[in-house]
Amino acid sequence: MEIVGLNVGFTTIQDKEFICITDIAKYKNPEAPADIIKNWLRNKNTIELLGLWEKINNSDFKLVEFDQFKNEAGYNHFVLSPKKWITTTNAIGITSKAGRYGGTFAHLDIALEFASWVSVEFKFYLIKEFQRLKEKETKTLDWDVKRSLTKLNYRIHTDAIKQNLIPKSLNSSQTAMVYATEADVLNMALYGKTAKQWREENPSETGNMRDYSNVTQLVCLANLENLNAVFINDNLPQSQRLVKLNQIAISQMKILTAENTIKTSKELPEKS
């Protein structure tokens, strides 16, 4: 992530968020960020903070060794590196990574304290950008979950088609045509167009229209797949299923979007 023109790395370790404090230190001294971290670690308040975090989160934290550091912290002769802190106390709140994307990483709780020590302004922008990225990640994950749900429901849908609509004598290409036709029942009910129509309207896009759906549409689609499977098992004709599914899609999209006008579903013409 970029904070006031400075790239700050972050990673996940055992489901915990860690931020590269080496990158944060570059805000104060881009030439020698390791020295900034060492100066921070020399501070007695820093040692007490790190010790408190480890006591809360690390059952293997070595308290005797920690007390030795705490007693020496603040004296002119006291020097402490991240590596020495980690190896001596068995700390987990700070970790060091070698290589191109390496550096000293600290748990979010600790990294924010370090950022505040470096610059209160920098910490403010760091929090804002980190929150923005996590919100974006959450939205992406939410979409992926909904897309996976529709794929799982699609299996229920295709099984219903296989059991009720495909005679044994059909070959594989004919079977595929039936599956495609039933998929377009759902496409028409929700999107108001077939897969072929969408491809003709969007020749430069890859994938299919469902890949470009929003979360609300995917939730509705998952419901329609289940309902169509039930309707198929009840031997309802395709024309009747299409009308019922379209009506359900309109109703559900109104509820899900809390809007009076539905842009994603189009009313099918009534049968004369």
C-alpha cells in the first residue's frame, strides 16, 4: 500500500495482519531504516509495550529474558535489534523476513504504535489506507463467495435437468444444447437476454455475463437455480417456468436492492 508516496508492505501470518515497519522507518530515514527501528527498541516504553503484547498473545513468551531487557532499556549502553528480541524472548509480535521483499514486520497493534512514534500524521494516513484496502478485500471476498454459491447451485440445477429433461438416447452435443437452453431460462429471467445476446453485445469481454454480475444479482441467481430445479422436478413446462422465474427475479431484486425500479431484470411479455 502507498502512504504519502511511500510503499509500505503488509502480509498475513497465521491469520494475523503484519505491517513492514522497515518501510515505515523509511519515512524518517530512507537511507538507514534499521537504525530507526533499533532506536525505537532502545526505549523503555517500547519494551514494556512489546512485553505486554506478548504476554497477552504468546504463551511461549520468555518472561525472564524480557525482564532483563526491561531493566536495561533506556541506558546508554543498551542496544537491541529485532532479531535479538525475537530469538531471546521467543517473541511472535515482530518477525524478520529476508530477501527482496523482506524487512522487519510487526503485528498491526505494534506497527501502529511504531508509526505513531515515527510520525502521528503518517500513522493517520496508514490507518486510512489500511482500512480502505481491507474493505476492498472484504467486498472481493464477498463476491467470490456469492459466485461460488451460484456454481454449487448450478450443480443442483443441472442434475435436475439430467434426471428430467434429457432422454437416454441424446448424444453429448445434444445434451449440451439442453443444458445451454436451461441456462438461458435463468439468464432471460434475471438479465432479460440470452448468453448469445450478451456475447454479441460485448464482443471484447471474456467469460460470460454472470462473471460481470454484482453481488445482489448473484444472490438472486443462486435462488433462481434452486427454484428452477424444483420446477423441473415438478414437470412444469419451460415456458411456465420462465414466466414464474422472471416474476420471482423481479420481486427478489426489488427486495434486495430496495428500489422501485429494477434495472437488472426486464419484464417478460405476457402470453397472448
